[in-house]
Amino acid sequence: MARDNFTQPIKVALAKRVAYKCSNPACSNGTVGPHTDASKTINLGVACHITAASLGGPRFDRLLSATERAGHENGIWLCQGCAKLIDNDVDRYPADLLRRWKVEAESEADRAL
């Protein structure tokens, strides 16, 4: 089974929808900022799968199609530390919790507008 990765436009949308902040409410750190080269930026964020992109991954859901696994609804924007955290302790960070984080982070970004 192949890995169902996000496209670049989906990654960008996930990041922008939360104003480039980590979606973990206990973190909420910014994930993008200036590089020493004025024409570049540093990105510490990552588009994470809520349910795994491939069989055997964290929170894998057999009921999702490849398109659904790689879709926006299955993604959440996190800093690299929180991304590692959620995948190393799936019992503490189930899919439903991650979906709540996503909704809350997007709502917070909306309010900030």
C-alpha cells in the first residue's frame, strides 16, 4: 500500500487556516518566521495526518479512501515537536482529539482576523 501524502496546496492551506500556528492548544507556537537571508523564511511546521497516510501508521483508518487520507479534512498543522508527540503516543492523542484541535485552531485564527 502506498503512502497517501498531502499535495503542496493542501499543506499550505492547512498552515494558513491556522495562521501558521501549531494547532495543539497547549502549544500554539508560531511555525514560520524570518531567515537571516531576507529572501527566505524558516518553517518549523508540518502538515500531519490525523489518521495515518499508510497502513501501520498512527491512527490508521481502513475505512478512508486514498483520496480521503490525503485530503484536507484528514490534516492538521502542528509544530515539529507536537507532530512527533502525537505520533509517539496515539492512545493519548486519538483522532477525535486532533479533529477538535483543528476546529479550535481554525476558529481562533478566524477570531483573530
